[in-house]
Amino acid sequence: MSDSGEYAPSDNSIPDKLTSKTSFLSLKLYIVIGILLLCAVSVFVAIFLFIRLKKNSRNRIVKMRVKHSSGLIPLVSKEIVEIKALDRNVNSVKAEDKIGNKDFKEPEEIKIEIDEIVKGGKGGGGGEKSGGSDASGGSRSDVSVEAENIGWGRWYTLKELEVATRGFAEDNIIGEGGYGVVYRGVVNDGSVVAVKNLLNNKGQAEKEFKVEVEAIGKVRHKNLVGLVGYCAEGAQRMLVYEYVDNGNLEQWLHGDVGPVSPLTWDIRMKIAIGTAKGLAYLHEGLEPKVVHRDVKSSNILLDRKWIPKVSDFGLAKLLGSEASYVTTRVMGTFGYVSPEYASTGMLNEGSDVYSFGILLMEIITGRSPIDYSRPAGEMNLVDWFKGMVASRRGEELVDPLIEVQPSPRALKRALLICLRCIDLDANKRPKMGQIVHMLEADDFPFRSELRSAREKDPHPSRADNVSAKITYPSKNGGDGDRWR
């Protein structure tokens, strides 16, 4: 207390302490405390964002754990842009899509047919429609989910697949895309499977589920991935495939494989031939024929013996023998889609042949169809490829990671097949069965085939002109005009 009888503020009071200067840059205590709090909040936010980004990145990158003799399967982090309809809402599909495509069905019809497959199969019909099917389009949960083989594959319960994938754990993710997520799983009998969990985006899961069941439900071929089972409970739609344990072609072509690629020329041609055989079976061995519509390197799975298996039939279309094409919305992957399909929406097996031609170029060169990281004249694989052939520099097209170069004759044959597959006149492209014979033939009849083609067509296409020039001289030559 002061002499005048008033209380003087104590130096030990909280306000005095907060306003007192500290030894840290002579700042007042309350400022120092504020700085510390701000730093703590910043650190917390940074840790939170780091965890989120790491989780998202982990989900985006395809994680392959299976080992091969050459090491871990290379990862590919780049994203390929897919061509999708601008408006994915099936209710706003253009009128001509419905008129031109006899296979088009509304989501409700699809839902009903899925249930009819389930119920019809139980009656021993192997997928035939059941006369007593529920027209209300009830979900799979309305049907008994006991495990059994119905001729179309085994129906799995959601619980079974949860157990097989350890609750759809992130560590079991082996693929991801616009269609959904693929998990590695081990089912009750000990076999390893790949479980594709379809994303239900405005009924898309329902549609893709039905498309894949229709396209390859009963198909068995060495070069087509096997569909072994299904799951349809409530809104969940899952497809269970055989597990192919050596990644996909995109990873081996574009991943970090070191200075020498394990994909030798012979292995690459083996992959090309197997892929062509799988597509030939879809086009020529089935009725109705199946047009894959999304042939690309990431959809070619490889086993440990480098045997290829064509996968992902979510965009496939069925084409009856009486129809030469089907009109549909343009869907596929940028760089692989044929020009006539992209411009008109008219789809047939020729579109797959074009895509295979791009794939074969990719196999030969080790380059992506579209690569914006390359110089201006090399971004588009087709333009660069045709320009190099026209300049008689075909040998420079071979992937530099191939240690042993192919023979001039083998290279010439492969280049010719590429050019024939991407002919702008779809009617002049070879059938997939013919492509298999061309790839396998050691005595490929360059001269006779070209002579026959010229006799049939006095005005050969641009690709034929290029082909004619690469078959006779010692170096590959051809027309250098660019195409659009």
C-alpha cells in the first residue's frame, strides 16, 4: 500500500508478466506466446496435410507387391486421360445413341436383367432369363447368396470378399481408375483373385457389371483374363477375376526398368501375338462378336511367362452378325481411339484393330501414344512413327532399352503391320485373325501381299503407299504425309 493509502499494482500480476519484455528479441511475453501458438497450429496443419496427401498419393499409384525374376514390377504414376461422354448421366443420352444402338438399355432395365441372370442361373438355365423374375428390379440382396456355381461363375457374398481382401485394405490395392478399385484377395479355397469394386457413379457400376458379364461371363481363352465370379448386394457391384501376377504392359514399357528392358524383342512380339489372338477370338470366335473398345497397354496383363491377357471389358460392345457397326457414344482412351469412331460414333471391330496398331507401335518404340514431355514433332506417336518411316529411319524407331536389336526383316514386318492397322480407310485394315498370321509368319509375303492389294485397289491409301516403300529397299521408307 502506498503512503497515500492506495494499492500499487504488483510486479508479479499476470498483466504485468504478459506485458514484460523477454530476452527473445526483446519481445513482450504475450507476443512470444502468440508466436509459439501460431507455430504449433502451423505444424499441426502441415502434418495433417502431409498425411492427407500421402494417403491420396498412395491411393492413386498402382501398388504391385509381386516379385519377378527381374525385380519388383515397375510402377507407373502417370495418368492417361480417358475419353468419356461429356455428360455421364444416362438420362441425357442423345436420341441417336438410343436409336442407333439396339443394345442400349436404361439403368432400370439393366438392374432387372442382372437379377434375372441370378435367378435364372439358380434354375439351371446358366444365365437364361427366368419367367418369374421380379419386375421391380430388386437388388441381389433379395436373392439367396449361398455360394454356388451357376454356370456364369461363382456368386460371392460381400462378406466373403471383405474377408478375402482384409476389409478392402489399401495394402491390397493393385489397380485404380475411373471404373473403381481393384484389390488382391485370397478366397476360401486359397486361390488368389483380383476383385474389381465398381464405382456406382450415376448407375455406371450397374451398367459396367452387366456389360462385363455379357461380354466375357462364359468366355475362356488363354489370352483373355478369366472372370470367375461376381458379387451384387444392395448397391454394391463387384467382379472377381483370375489374378495375373506380373503387372501390366504399361508398367513394363514405361516404368523404371533400368538401362536394359527385360522385354526383349522376342518377348514383345510374343505379347503382341497373344494380344492379337485374344482380340481375334472376341471378334471372330464369338457370336455376337465383342468389340473391346479400350485396347491399351494398361489393359494387357502379363503373367510370369510374359503371356498376355486382355482385361477390362467395361466398355465392350456386342455386335451381331447382321450388323456391320453399332452407333454409340465415343468412349476410350486418348491416343488409341480410331479417327472414324471418334468423329462419327460408328463402332465395329476395325476400331479395335486401329487401337491394336497403336499398341504395337508402343511395344516397338517404348513410347506412349501421346507424350507431352517430348519435343513438338514427337508428342504424337503416330505422326512421329510415320515421319520416321518416310525418312527411311525405321531402325531408329526401336526402343533403345532393347539390348539385342531385331533383324531387318522382323522389324520391317512389324512396321508394315502397324501401318496397315492404322489405315485411315477402316475397310482396308486387316482382321485380327489376319494380323495373328502376319505376326507369326517367318516368311511374311511382303511382295505378293502388296501386289494383291494394289490389284484390288488401283488407288491405294496413304498407309499402303508407306507400306509399299518399306518392303523393297534395305532401309524403311515411305510417305511422310501427316494424318489427321
